[in-house]
Amino acid sequence: MRKNLLVGLSMCVVLANISPVLIAQQNNLAYAVAWKQTAAEHTALYHQGFNIARMQLEIAIAKRSEFEKPLAIISDVDETLLLSKSYWGYMLASGYDFFDDAEWDAWVGEDLFTPSPGSIEFAEFCRQNDVDIFYVTNRNQGETTFDLARKNLETAGFGKVETNHLIVLRDTSNKEVIQQQIMQDFEVIVLLGDNLNDFSRDYYVTDVEQRRSLVSEKRKGFGVRNIIFPNPTDGHWLRAIYGDSEPPASSINREILHAAASSAAWQKAKK
């Protein structure tokens, strides 16, 4: 995929009459961060996701007696339950245009997350109806990762987070093993995430079209079993473009991103 984007890059630059130097000067995050910070549509999509999740739970609660195991949901944390708006605002204001691990780790320690729209109400609905919430996140801020994650959730308003209900995966992004372990003891009704890899390791592929094809194959599960939330700034969709979910800031990576964004460019006929 990276090779295809590089091949297409020169064509896109010529078609758009934009120089690679100008591409490098543009901040790749601007539109995505502006949307996350200001768009009512961003808020609406979160409410929509939690409304759908609640509807699925209400169906399960109504027939709880049919299940042999207690009901539960599994949720990702970052950009699903917790939003990092001030981190992305800082990145843009500071001139960064790619995710930066060091800045992220420093920001996480400041405990500035905000709850996503509808998430607190959804968590309270789960508590009131004896539905267990399992928080599964692949973070890594060293030895303090677990304590930071729990503090972030509690500060944001999710109440006391039990130790056995928060799973931090510091060395892997593969959540399937943990999910399967939880499912041995609980009837998991929905999984929540902002990344397809939050649902299945099948999506952990480095090809844009393959990921799209998998989504089409598994389309019946979305809005039923898997609830996806919007995240245009980071995630494994970038891995499908770069082969790395956190590519370093560089001129070539800016050009690759531009090629991806303009891969379906209209080839306007010359008069």
C-alpha cells in the first residue's frame, strides 16, 4: 500500500498543481482536530453509538433469565469513553502534525481527559441494571500505566473502577485474548471502540482495501454487536496507510498522507 501511495503521489501533485514543499508546510491534523473540537456531528455520533448500545442492552436485560452468565460490555477507553481534545488542541497549536509519544505520555499524566458525549449516562445505565463494564486499553506509560488509566476514568466521572474490570495491555494491541477470557465468565452483549482492532484481530492488516473488504463482510455486526465511534486523528487506519499506526513526522510521510487523501482525485479535463 505504501508503494502504491508513493507511485500515486507524483500524479496527485501534478493534477492538483501542488508542490511537495507546500504539502510539507500544511498541518495534516487541522481539519480532523477542528472537527473533533467543534462539530456537533462529532457529538451526535457518540450519542448515537451509546443509544444503540443501550438498546442492545435493554433487549438483553429483558431476557436476562435466558442467559447462564451475567451480562457485560467490553469497552475501549481512549476516544471511546475518554476524549483527549486538549492534547490534540495542544499538538495543533504547537505545530505538530503527527502523533507524538512523548507529548502524549506527558499529557496523560496531567489527567485532562473529558468523558465522551453520552458515555457517563451509558455507564450509569449499566450500573443500575447490573451490567458489568470491562475497560480494555492498550496504553503504555510505563509502570504507572494502570494507575493512570484508572485515575483518568475516575476523574472523568466513571466512578470507582474495580481492579479486575480494568485491563491494560502495555505490550500488545491484541485485545482478543482478553475478550475471550471475559466471555468465558460473562455474556458480553456489545463491544465499544473507535478502532476496528477493538473488535477483532482480523482487522489488524496493513492494507486499506483489505480492511474495507472485511468491514463489508462483517457489516451485520455493526450497530448490533460492535459499536464504532469516530476518530479521524489516530488509529490502525493509519497503519493500513503507513504500515505503522504511529508514523514519525517527516516530509515523505506527509507526502504519503497527501497521496492517500487524493487517491481518488478528480482528473479534470483540460480545456
